[in-house]
Amino acid sequence: MPNRRRAALLSVSLAAALVAAGTGSAYGDSPAPVAGVTGIPAPSATTARVTLITGDQVAVTSQAGKTVSVGVTPYNRSVSDIRTFTVGADVYVMPKEAEALVGSGQVDKRLFNVTQLIAQGYDDAHSESIPMIVRYQENAAKKAGEPSAPDGGRVTRSLPGVRGAAVTADKKQGDKFWEAVDDDTSRAGTPKTRLSGGIQRLWLDGRVKALLDRSVPQIGAPEAWAAGYDGTGVKVAVLDTGVDPNHPDLADRIADSRSFVPDEGVRDGHGHGTHVASTIAGSGAASGGKYKGVAPGAKLIVGKVLADEGGGMESWILDGMTWAAHSGAKVVSMSLGGQEGADGTDPMAMAVNQLTAETGVLFTIAAGNSGPGATTVGSPGAADAALTVGAVDAADAVTDFSSRGPRGGDGALKPEITAPGFKIVAARATGTSMGTPVDDTYTTASGTSMATPHVAGAAAILAQEHPDWTAARLKSQLISTAKTTAGTPVHSQGAGRVDVSRAVRQLVSGPGVIDFGLADWDSGSRPVTKRIDYVNDGDQPVTLTLSAKGAGEDLPAGALTLDAETVTVPAHGTAAASVTVDTAATAAGAHGAHVTAASADGRTVVTTAVGFVRDVERFDVTLKVLDRDGKPTTGVAVVHDFALGKLALPDLYVPGEDGTVVARLPRGEHAFMAEIFHYSADGNRVWEYTYGGEPGTLIDSDRTITFDGGKAGPVTVDTPKPNQTDRIRLGLAIRNSTATNAFGVEQWMNGETKVYSIPSQVTSDRFESRVGWSLSAPELRARVVGRGGGPIEPVYFRGRAGSARIDGTRVLPVVDAGTGRPQDYAGQAAQGKLALVKRSPDLTPYQQVDNAAAAGAGAVVIYNDNPGDWGADNWGTTATKIPAMTLSGTQGARLAESAIRGKAKVELTGTAVSPYSYELLKYRQGGIPADQRYRVRANELATVESSFHASAPGTEAGYARPMVSPMQTVAYLVLNRIVSPRPLTEYVTADVKTWEAMQVGTVWEAGQAGQQTAPTVLKAGQRVSRDWNKAVVRTALPSGLDKSAYRDGAVAVVYAGGLSDTAPNQWIMNRAFTDKERTTVYRDGELLGSAPSTVVAFPVAPDRAEYRLVVDAQRDQPWWTTSTKVNTDWTFRSEAADAGTPLPVLSVDYDLDVDRANSASTGSATRVGLGLRYPKGKAGPRITEAKLWTSYDDGTTWHQVRLAAKGDAAFTGTIRNPASAKAGGSVSLRAQATAADGSTVLQTVTRAYRLRR
């Protein structure tokens, strides 16, 4: 039958897939060894949940820190309206309505980067709101007082430096904030192109991390001191982790201080800020002057903008910057940063520029520690006005870690200067261990964080000498007098290492930097000339000889020329020379030189760093989309440049009403992807979706890429049994040219959507297309009975709870109920009939359904008020009171005509619970095939018989089967919502990597508990049986997991598994939120400690010792009435062994004869089997003793069960359930076993299974 069904779907993340998620770190150090019992991440899988600003909830499951899968619980939208992108280790989950706003730069893409949101602590377990920075349109910004927040948001800080505010959006309010800022004036179903509410831009309020002995003389500070300049009278603001005010080196140095970190004072609990502050102005008192700072006479203004853990939010920093700039400071030092590859347009960079212009303060800012790659300078160091600082070692060589330019976006020259930043000794804050401590008062650290305060101190010295100089003049003097490091590119060092000695004595300076930025490939025919202005503050004219030398390269002849060989700068005057750059002489990429102006005696040397970047050759590519009738339409086009192997979120283009958009693309291979929106004649979206992909397309001239829906063919599948499409998944993957990383996009479509694909015109083995289906038995078929009748295609309400379902066949008379108002039922006998209702703007679909139910209707169909299709969602927690369906306007109008004549009847045939499903995946490397009409045969598939157990009838659960194609890097999961207990037969594509994941609980709310299986490849004809949550659920080491209990040097790791069922190769993926777990560890009878986890690490001694682990796991949920409490007591002996050696920890596997409700009859004999095993990789134990007891009063009294041995580690017995036991009661179990090596286990499972009559 046609795929017109709207299923009640949910998509949530479950099992592990294939992408590692990185975490940020301070510009610093490594973890401490295990000192006690510590809870650690599970080696199987852990799930973090993130609510997006659109209200959609995303679950990201990682395994061993290396793999991840994602799934989405849509908020008031279809799963079809959300797309996922994988870019290396980053995963973006983006509702389609946000794509154009992200593509235009109005909305920060980081708001949809779920892996980074988790890494920054913005997942739902750690943050109840989403922090953002809002920039208002100029005419909408308030002139005084606090700015207002959009609905669903709250202003936490006013940020005048960016004409905006820090705002948080309450996650509990769903998409209220997004609805307030998302412009709704666009055509229905088309991409949104602007923000509303007076908002110009929206950024994530991201987290930013904190990024002296011979280093001080290295930059010439002692010579400046000797000349009488040590920063006296100058205030330097330090924005960092605070300061230790009691450190001897900082006594009497702090003029003012303030904390911008909520709930933390200025005192430095990290150590970074104290180190930085003492590098600037420390007295060296604790070292007899050895570790004196650069400007020991300066005063410090300390703003704490980073928390004691070393990180902070951008809004804290912005607030601190405004305070510091207006505090009387002449220099602001910022050894912090974020957003590698920044382009200088983010809020922090904007604030640097604005505050510099307003106050004249000089911001010295760390470049970052993301080197040695190009374009790695972070923000706020990317700001135009910032003096951005790289790091050198003692030999003035740029360190590997120092971030390099050019700046992202426009190719500007950054950093402009370097300073010592390798193994710098400075003050150590009391009670901290940052870096490598030298003693109680000093520590050694490396980073551009350490280089920056050297430049800040130098600026303070120069400001003392020239108190009237502006920030720009201080900046140019420091750069002009820097010492160039030979053989080093200009975009790595700027003009070179700061030389404060030369800066204070040299009277002639230049601009420091002449930046030509990014030049078009074709601009070589148009050489560009800029002036170098020299300033002489001396009383005598100075003649300078000019020369230019390529920095880190020999520039081709004609690439850079000077218009003069000498220039004479008059006393207290200026003179100029010109430098011309002709990029036609150079290859694409970053280039630079140092222009040196030197006096004959060598006492004056003025260095100017010249930078320019020649862009790659680019062409205009017109992207054109046509619908299936050949008419221009709109959609979204995705362009990915994979010839260069770059890893970035691809560019998103939105064609206009003429169906075209122009992209300016570099020469080389590109991948093009497009989705096409379809509309009816009256302009309404219809349930059709067309997509296309052109891999490996060589762009070497201006051209047009057309995605012609008229050439599209249907994407369908035929199966041995009748089916309906619940979902169809469409995926494209691209490997970069070195096959080291991949980009992927995944789109899920609801089953009612007809899908078409445009065949690829070119092919590439680095491109893969895939299509998959989740199919089930047809849940609803309908036909009009009688003369003139025939099939119609109603669709159930979808959404969280969806519709009540029809099971079997019902023939219902039709009553025309108008628009479904209560008065429309007056005088009509609607009892038990099918109410036919026309969609109306005056009533919500839910109101129309409730009115029909109140009138006694047996079911309701709401047809569209225009000829096209439509669907309705039920986002409540319970299904509609009566079966509720939608119908196209055309079919509904015809049915209404029959109903008015009083002769219409509709036969509805439904399957409320499908007994089977098809989980299918087809993929192809090269491109999208011309024919995607597939047929699968029974002998091509594997069969999985699953039994979902639940002790509480009607338990809501979810089940997913991820299937991964060869080039797919992340598994995207859509969870099938099921009610258990129940069976399910799955027919699965063979020879594809797959696994299973199951969650139980109120799936749409908090409290889910999930398990997964190990990935496997099923073979054609293979049959597999699977039990989920079958009694006895207990604590055990997962049987299929490598390294579930092992030694690694002086540390042991045990993954006890919490509450997991006894099926092989299944383990916990995520706990219920209310689960309580604790592991307590003893060594030779002495307590080592405990941790609130069943996955722990603890110290082990080299000598042989006896260890005891007591693990408690408890779950209290209305949907969980068996195995409510499990206590496991393990003992084993261990001594020094090779890393990875398994520990002899005994697990008990139960084989219990119970039904799917985890129950047995009172008065019955229940067979029970016990299996004992060691962790995977350790030879099986020989059990010397095994015992089992039962209790019918939750453990008050126990009754032993006779067991018979069935081999070295298996036992069987029979439990006699008393006939007098209360129905609905339960049986608790206690098992005990001892192995020949002395290992023991004693396990008590409270309410292991239930009793029934």
C-alpha cells in the first residue's frame, strides 16, 4: 500500500557508533594517579542528553571515549525536519529551519554541535539552560538599563561591548525561546532567512580556557629597569583565574580586584592567574629577586573571569573586559582563548575592538596553543585591535604548540609578536598544582598564556615612559622593535620576539604590521600598494636603509617591492615608504616578509611584518533546483570541499524563488547535495521529498549544477510480507582525499513521505550513498464502502503519544461534523460513528478530537482545508481518546459529499501491534544509483526473534537497531516506541554491521534505563533469539566486553554493570536517572574507599592481596517491579601482573523459566540454572561450591534450593513456588559460589521474579 502513514515515533540515542568526541583543556597539564576508589566512565557506553535551543532533545552515546551515536527526540516537529552532520569527531544535529540561519552566520553553529555542547558542560545533566550571547540590531538596542530577553529567555548580564546581553534559555520551556527569535514570515515549509525580535546575531556563550627566571632578561627587561622604567605608575589588568593575594611576590601589587565568576571570590584556586600576574609585576621576593616579573613597579587590577577549574564562559569574560577597560588600566592581559581558527567577528573580538576605541587600553592576548597548524589563532586574540602573542623558547624559536595565522576568514596577519612561553617559572598559588611545581612558592608552566604577560609587562614599561601614547602607538612600538627569528614565517611570529630594551630606547618606530589580507586569485593583475609610515620622536633626523626579506621563504621576484632604498625621518616628524605586493608571482597560500629599516650605526632597527594570502582559484557555480515538474523551487543545497580534505561544517545554500543560488567555489573536487521541496498548485507543501548528490565534481570553470527533480526516480522496497514504511533513512558520506576523516549527512523521513532520488552524473569511490527502511505490518487500511467507494489514505496522528489504534476491522458510518465545534454535533447521532471534520484555524486538532470524543464518536478524521496532504501531532503523554486521523483535502471533500447524503460508511482495518518488522539497509559507493527500487527476498535476510520482558503491564519501552554502512562514521538511531511485554520478529539485512539497543521506562521523560548488544554481522538465513530484561536482572560483568575487570599497573578497573539482564553479550548503556549505585572496596580487610558507581578504579598492591568488592544497585520506578535491589559481594586475590590481565571476579548468570511478565505461577515448579564465569579472556573457573536460596518476604527468611552440578561451572535446580504464596508477590534469590582459586561471590537479588495465579 502507499506509504502514507504518520507513525507515532520517537528517536533517541542508544548504542555506540564510530566517532570520538574530544574535550577541551586548559593551556596546561595531566591527571593525577588513582588514590582511592573512583567512579570512572563505563567501558561499554554512556549517554549524555542535550536539549537544543529549538527544544529538540539529543542523546549522544559514547563508548570508551572513542565512539558515539546520536538520536533525536523532536520537539513539536517531525523527525523528518531534523538533519545530522558528522564532521570528523564533531556531530551537528540541526533542525532544517535553522540551517539557513547558520549558513548566513546569524546563528552560531556551535549551538547545534552536540559533541562540543557536552564537552563544555551544557548537557542536560550539568545545565538546566542554554547560555547564549545576543547581539541586538542597532535600532532595537536599548539606550539605558538592562536589555530585554526574548520569551523563554532570561538576561544574566548586560554586554554593552557587543551591543547585546548574555541570555539563558530555559530548557524546560522547550522551543519557546526559539519561537521568539525565529522569524515566521517566510513561506511555509521554506528555510528561515532572518532572526526576529530585534536580534541581529545569536552565539553560544561558550566556555573559554586558561591558555620566570631567564625569560625576563631574554626580552631585555633588566636594561629597561636600568634606564629607570619598571612599570611604575602603570596599572595592568589581568583577566584570568584570579590571584593569590598573600603570595610574597604580589604583596602591595594589587590595586583592585573583582570576580565575575558566580559563587567564587577573587582568590585563585587554579594557579594560572597567579602565575600570569607575577610574570607581569611580581617582585620576586620569595626567590631573592630571581623570579622577578617584567614590570615589577606596575600595579595590578585583577579580574577573575575563569573559575577555579580553569574555564569560564564568554559572557563572564566580556563583563570582565568592560570593567577592566574602564578601571584605569593602561594594559589588559588575557591569557585565555577559545574557538580555534576564529575570524575576529565573534563577541569577544568585537568587544576588544570597541573597548580599545572607547578607552585607549591595549589588550595583549594569547594566540592559543593549537599549533603548529595554520589558521589556529583563537578568540579574542583574533581581534583587529588585540596585540596577539605567540610563544618562543629560550632560543627564540616558535614553539610547536603556539597557534599560527593567518586569521580565519580574511587571512589577516596574526599573531603580531612573540615572547618566551616555554618552561616559565613564576609564582605558585597556595594549594594549587598547576604546571610542574618548583617549590611551595613557584611553578613551571608553558604556553602562550605564559608568553602574553611578558608582552603585557613590556607594554606597562613602555606606557610608563610614554604615558600619553595610545594603545595603537604602544602596539606599533612593541612590534616595530621586536627581534625577528630568522627562517620563521611571518604568520607564526609576526615581527618577532618582544624586545623591551629596544622598545624603550629606540626613538623611531613604524606601523609594526602591514597586512594585505586575502587576495583573490585573479588580483595578481592588480598589484596593491600600501604605505609604511615611520615616526621619529627624537631631536635629530634619522636616515634608514630599507630592505625586505621573505619570512620563512624566498619570495619570487616581483612579489614584494619597495619604492625606495632609503628614507629620512625628520626630528619629531614622519616619513613614508611604500611596499607593493603582487600575488600573481606567488602560489596560493600564506606569504610574508619583514621590511627592515636600519640606521647606518645599527642603533635603530625598525621591523615591519608584511603579510598576504593568495586565495585559491575560484569560480562561480550556480546551484539550481527544479521540482519534478521541471519548475524552479526551493530547498537546501549543501556544498563540501573534500579535495582539500578540510573538516568543517559544509556550506549551506538556500536557493531563491527562481530556484538558483550562486556559490563561489575553489578549483578542485567538490561534493554537492540537495534536497528539493515540493508544493501543490496552491502553494502548499506536499509529502514528497527529492534528494540528489553529485560526488567528485571537478570545478575548473564557471558552471551550473542542476538538481532536476524531473529526473528523479522513486525510492522503494518490496518485502516478502506486507509492509508499510515507518521510516526511511537517507545518508551520504564523503571521505577526504587522505581518507583520514569523513563527513556525513543523515536524514530520516517519516513513512508517509514519498521519496525520490536524482541519479548522480559523476562517481567517486570516496562517496557513499545509503538508504534504509524500518518497515512493519500495515497498521491502517481504509476504504469507502458501497457504490462509488474505494480506498482512502487516512494517517494517524503522530508525535509523542500519537493516536489510539484500531485493531481488527470496523465499519463505521460517517457523520459530517463540519469544523468539529460542539454545536456542529447538535442534532447528529455521532455515537460510535466516524466523525468527519474539516481542518479549521479556529480550533486546534486536539480540540477537534476532544469534541468528537465528547460527542461519542468512535473515531475522527480531520481533512485538510486545502487540497493537499497534512499531518497532526499529539505531543502529550497519552494517546488520543479515540482513533484520530488526518486526510488530504481532496479525499476529505469527496467523503464529505457522501456523508452529507447520509450514505457514507468507511471500513477501517488496523493492526495495533505489528508482530514483525523489517530493518533494511542498502548502500553503494560511487554515487546515487539510477534505480532505487529494491526487492528483498526471505533467503537474503537474517531473523532475530526478540522477547521484551516487563514486570509491569503496559510498560513503555523503545527499541532500535542501528545499521552501519562501511563509510558511515556515526550511527543515528530512531527508537521504535513499543509497549512491553511483547514479542517481535525482525528480518534484518545480512552482511551489515548492526547491533540492538533497548530502553525501558517512560521513554519520553526522564528515567530511561537502557542496554545494548555488541556489534555483529548477521548472515543470510541466520536465526538469533534475544531476551530483554528477562529475570534475573542482576549485577555482573558483561560477558561480551573486553577488559571488564583487569589490572593496569598499580590500578585495577572493574565494570560491575549495575542492573543488567542475564542474556549474553548485553550490557548497560545508560542508567535510569534515579538509579542508586555504590561500590565499596577492601584490601586484606581494610577499607580502601567507596564510590557512587558500579564502574570503578582502585589502587592495587604489587604483593598478593585479597580484595573484596561490595556492589549495591537499586532502582525505584513504577515501571520496574523486579530486581529492585541487588547486593553483590565479591572476593578475589591478585598480585602484580601484565597490564590488561583479567581479575578473577565471578559473575552469576541465571536461567529462569518465567514468562514475559517475569512471573511464574504459585504452586509451580520453576526450573533455574546457574552459570559461573570469569571475565572475558580468563579461563573458566572450577567451582567447588554453589548454593541458592529463595525468599518470599523480601529477604526476612531464606529457603535453600537443592542444586545439581552440570559441569565445572554450571548448576541446575528447581524452585518450588508455594501454592499459598500471594499472587502479585515476588521471589527473592540469593546465590553463593566459591571457585578453586578462592574467589567467591555472594549475590542477593530482591524481588527477582513475580508470582501469579
